[in-house]
Amino acid sequence: MRVLIIGGGVAGLASALALTKWDPEIQRITIAEIRNQPTTIGGAVGLTPNALRCLHHLGVLEHIRRGQSGTEIDLIEIFAIHTGAKLGEIKFIGPSGEGVGDPKLKGLRIMRADLMRALLDAVELNDKITIEYDRKASQIDTETDEVRVSFADGHSTSVDLLLGCDGIHSFTRTNLVDIERMPSYSGISAAFTVGELDPGAHVPWKDTGLCQSQWGALMTTYLEPTRTKQFMAAIMETPDVKSKDGWRARATEQENIKNNIKERFGNSAVKFLDPLIEATNQWTLYPVYNLAPKGKWSTHRVMLLGDAAHAMPPQGESTAHALEDAIIFARILAKHKSGGLDVVFKKYEDIRRPSIDRAYEESVFGWDTQKDSGWISFLLKTWMTSAFLWWTAAARSKRYAEDVASMELE
């Protein structure tokens, strides 16, 4: 089977690794990446235990550990910024402080660039996978027994299976699979940076703190083994910055962003934040887009995976969704390809859609609570946060212990 993957991000690289692991009959996979080099866009990403379990099965976790990238996270603690009161926590550990699932794993906070490097290291060791950079798809034509993809540089190729792993602004989706389903701006952007901790600084949380205010939320977290730095991400209601990928603010705008963050999150009951915000620079502004749910994921010989199919606001599991897509699809393809790709696509969607639809609803609900609010609404939100975290703790623990590499797929 000839396979082409459009998109060399997390979803594309993971899909290639998964296909070669679960379907040894696949001898060659080509990844076509639009950029001329691996992307490093993005700040620190949170990898939940189930996401790390996927990376373990794909042979990527060992590269992360060998490179000593990221820092282990036991829990995320949530605070009300105006009072400093702790509202609750999201745990990635079991009752005795160990990891969850099999193998037992905790959470990990890691820079996206380091995650990409680990994925690329695993891909480079796989002689069945080739990455071609600077390949911009310009046309996709489906025929009875193949898919033909043409590129802007005049190159073209024909394959048996095409996977669109090209993100929320997917060419594969908008030019073939689901032309009318376009992303829309959520009304919220994330501004992020990395700040150095002052010597002797007292961090009010063990690993990661999420401080909620009337005007969004501010997360600060350790992200590397020395624990001398903090990654900061301010989630704020803002006008659309008209950027697909986010951008590093120009020098003249850095002060405006910092002042905005000071107004929203400074001079609060959480005194730790003021000197940290003051010491930061080089903020990146990243607009968050949504993709309407329940759209088409496939057409003849073409399947969308990851954000290209179901992009949702990041709520801590965006990366896990892409990794799980890759493994579940690879397992179903290996088991059912004798029945034809139409059978494979249907079985994949029947299994995957219910969990993705639930995740989308939860993600959008949580994201909308970060929009600006009045004082009464904020008090109600803090009460609801505490209740929600308590009520859903058992379900989260079960979710983090999941293993899509061994789950039943019937």
C-alpha cells in the first residue's frame, strides 16, 4: 500500500510511526510538509499520562527521556487570583503518588520544539518513512483505485491512501473532504513566554498553577529539569489577530501585551506573579480557532486525522487526541484493510467520533468560561470550578489510565 501523509506536525509524524508499527505490510510512507524545515511554533505543551503512553508505544518517549526534555507534572492546581484560594486540582498520579495506568506514567510539560525533535528522532530511525519538506499541495484528485496529489513545485504523486494531518487550516479538508467547514476564531488568544525564576522565589504550587480571574486565566508551570524557569500562558479574550499560526509580537507591542497581562493578573492575592510578569519579555500571541464538530472526516481513499478533522480549544489533551487518532487508525487499518478502505474508514469513525464529540463539548465549555466576566459571574464560575473538578476526578483518572494500543476496537 502506497501511503502519503500531508502535514509533518505531531499528527503526521505519529501516524507514520503508528502505521509502520501496526501494519508491517506497509513498506513506504511519505510525509509531505509545507514548511522548509520542522516547525517550532508553539510554547510548552502538556502531555497527559495517556498521551505519554501513546508516545511510549510509538518509540518516542525514550527519545524524550534521553534528551532530558520537559519536566514531570504530578498535578495542576487551580486558584482564584483575587483571593488566592485554591479551587481544586487535576491529578496525574494515583493515591500513593505514583503514575497511573500501565506503564505507570505521570504528566509531562515539554516545549513543542522538544516534542517535535523526539518524534523526528524516532522517524529518522525508521527506514520506511521519508519526509519531504517544502511540499505545498495544490490539488488532490481521487480516482477509483488511487489518489493523485499535485504540488506547487510541479511534483505529483499517486498513492493508495492519503492522510490529511495538516492541522486546523487543512488544505486536505478545505479542498476535498469538507470544503465548507472552515475554522472560526474562538474570541480568545493565548499569550505565552518563558521567564527566569528569581533565586529563592517561592512558587505557590508544586508543578503547575492555573489562576482564574474575571479577565481570563494565567497558567505558570515548570517546563525543564532544572526547574529554574516558568512557562507562562495568559488566556485572554481579545480581538482576532488575523494570524493562522500566531506571531512573536514586535518590540513596540511587547510592552502593550505585558501591560495588558499586568492589568488582568497583576497586583493580586497571588504575589508570586508580579515579579515573574515583570521579568518577562518576548511574548508570542496565539489566536485560538475552533472547527465546527460533526463534519466529514473522510472521502474516497482520504482520511483526516488530528486537528484537520476535529480541532478544539486546548484543554490539556489536544496532543493526546492526535496521538490516539494515529494509533487507533493504524490498528483498524491493519485489521480491516482486506475489506477495503471504506470499511476501515467507517469502523474508525464509529469508534472515534463519540469520544471526540464528548471532548469537544467539554473543551468549548471550559474555554468559554475564560472570557471576561462580571464579579457575580466570576464568583459563580469559581464555585462551579470547584464542584466540577471534584465531580469529574474519577472520570479523569480513568481517562489518564487508558491505553488505545490495547483497547478493544469492536
